[in-house]
Amino acid sequence: MISNRKKNIVKTLIDNNILHSQTTTIGVMDFEALRQTCEDLHHAFPAPFKHTFAVKANALTDVLSHLRECGMGAEVASPGELAIALHAGYTAKDIIFDSPAKTRDDLQSCLANDISLNIDNMTELARIDKLMQQHPDTRSIIGFRVNPQIGSGKISSTSTATATSKFGYALADNDNREQLIASYLARPWLRSIHTHSGSQGCPLSLMAQGIAEIVSLAEEINAQAGQQQIVRLDIGGGLPVNFSSEEVTPTFAEYATVLKDEVPQLFSGKYEIKTEFGRTIAAKNGVILTRVEYAKNMGGRHIATTHAGAQVATRTIFLPAAWPIRVNGFLPNGELRTEQHAPVVQTDVAGPCCFAADLICKDVSLPQLAADDYVMIHDTGAYYFSNHFDYNSLPRVAVYAIHGNDDTLTTRCIRESQTMAQVVASMSK
Ligand SMILES: *Cc1c(COP(=O)(O)O)cnc(C)c1O
């Protein structure tokens, strides 16, 4: 099943001569759908929630400035992401800096510019102690990223709250909890606590359990401080996305229901609550469109060789079992390819990279694809367009924004494909 809107998007891109017989691969971000997703988020989680978007999921500046206009802040995790967020118009008060490897310069720049940050470990705290002497009046809201060590979800590479995860301060080890509380009590400027219990593959109850841990930690610090020292809780992102159909599940509303049940303090108004959703904001609001260059049969399997592979779908190519994606074929005229056009055959949709595993999907039932068809790769709005992989020196793909309602769609280029000169420059001094 595929939505009429997506069918209209393909027609519009063909009408505007963006998809044609020379097109290789493009990305598409549906700005109207993004706006709707942000509305759903704000509706499910109104104040005291304040939402940021995890920039790593889609760092295109036009996407970011659109999300800013939709009421989002920005969660950044590198100097590059910070620079991009500032370029997209975010101001210090709406940015959170999270990184497990902040340099002294990164820390200094956050404090000097009033950007909030989440501390990863005690060594980082010691560095901040020193820097605070130069920036005693910083308006940065500072606190620890805590790893509640509650266990893994289904995908180990995105599970961040395991006993041995590389992220944050291990709350359950030895007497770490007592030490952390003492560190807070000795520093009244430590005013927030952050956890990001995991991403794709983590059940909602596991996420809620991690969040409950930081709430109880906050209550304990506040009780011992004799005042409300902790004013902000940052509950991270990580809401999973359904990649198997057009349906949005779980919804923000469903997540809110789980949290209201299991961590009602979040909704009390006592704390400002930050979120950092990435995948759930963007994934279902973007697609990749690529042209079939050749189609052939090998060993009883139909192979459609396209121009989208590891350069743009890196995670899916290397971890296909964890990150499967759905595809649909379209005729060169933009009609959805159905059984009326060709028999359904077992198909591998291949990418252009020179290694055998460069397959977008394997052994899927599809009406037989032909040369010059287009393939839509669904749910690729997050972690595809800003996670380029240089294999075979393929260029970064162009990305187009879609605006408007179904009968009046318009398109706008928000990133050109890299030129050959830029590709050469990226391999030169
Ligand atoms: C990646 C990340 C997020 C976003 O995770 P999603 O699964 O995309 O929602 C949020 N916070 C931190 C600290 C992250 O590293």
C-alpha cells in the first residue's frame, strides 16, 4: 500500500522534469507532512514539554529551518551540527549540545554562548569546573547524561542504555549514584538530568523505565538540596518507527499515554521537559527515488540495478536485517507499477556500488521492474540524506522539498547533488 500523496509526488517530480531518463538518485522531504508530524508531537506533548530535533537524523539546513518554524529546537552532537543549526536560525536557548567526545573548545564555546549541554562523564565535569571560573554567569543549563543501565532493545547498535554502553554516566555501577548526587549537591549550577534510553528497537516500557530512573534521581537531589535544583529533565528521543507499512505506529499520543502511566511526574509542570526525537520526526516524511538503469535475471532472481545503494542507504546495506526498507516501482510515466503491468517476481533491488551486498532489498515480491522505471524507497527521511558514505566516490544526492496539498504540490531543490568537481576536490588536498 502506498498513499495517494506519494503517487502525486512522483507525478509532480516527472512533470517538473526532476525525474527523467538521466536521473540517478534524488531525496525527497515532504515539508507539509513534517509540519503535520510536529503538530502531532506538540498536541501529544504540550508544555511543559519543549521539543528538539536530533540534527544527526537530517542535517539539511532547509529541513532544520522548517522544523524551527514548526516549533522545534535542535539537539546537536558535533561542532558541525552546531554550526548547521545556527545557520538554520536556531538560537542558543533552543540548542542542546550532546556528544560523548566534547573537546575543551566545544565546552568553552557552549558556556560562552549559553548553549545547554549534557555531560558525559566525571572527567568532562572536571573540565567544566575549570571553565566555570571564566564563565560564572553562563546561562547554559548543564547536567549529566545518565545511563540508567536498564538493558538492550532489539538492535544492539542503537541501544544506548545497556550496562556497558559507551554513552553517559553509569548510574547503577558500584556507588556511582551516591557520587553523582554528591557532585550535584556541590554544584548548584548542575540543573538538569538527561537520558536517552535507546533508539529504534527499544520497547516503550523500557524507555519509560529509563526515564523513571532520572525522575527519581531528580527528586532525590532536590530533596537533599532542600530546594528545586533540578529544573529540567531531558528524556531524549528514540521513539521507534514502523518501516513495514505506511502506518505511523507507535504514535506520539501512544507514547504519551505510556509515560503518563509510568512517569506521571513528567506532566506535573514541576520540570521543564526536553525531548530529542530524530527518526520519528523525519523518517516517514522522506523518500528516496532512484531510476532502474538495468534489469536482468540471475539464478532465478530478478535483479533491478538502480543508483541508490550504500552511498545513501548505508545502514540498510550493512545491517539489512535490522534496517529493512520498503520499495515500490513506478513506470517511466509515473504510474505505480502493479500486477496489471507485469507479473510479480522475486526481486533484488541493487545499488550501484561495486560490492555484492549493495542491495536495497533482497528477494521481495514486486511487479517485474524494467529499465528506466523508478523505485521509491520509503521512510528514508531520517538517517539517509545526512549520512552519506563515499564508496566509489558517488556524489551526495540532491534533495527536493515538497510543499502544498495533494492537488497543488510544488517542489524546490534544497540541496544540489555534489558536482564532479566537488567529488574530485573531496579527494584532493
Ligand atoms: C540519536 C540521538 C537522539 C535521536 O534518536 P532517534 O532514535 O532518532 O529519535 C536523541 N538524543 C541523543 C543524545 C541521540 O544520540
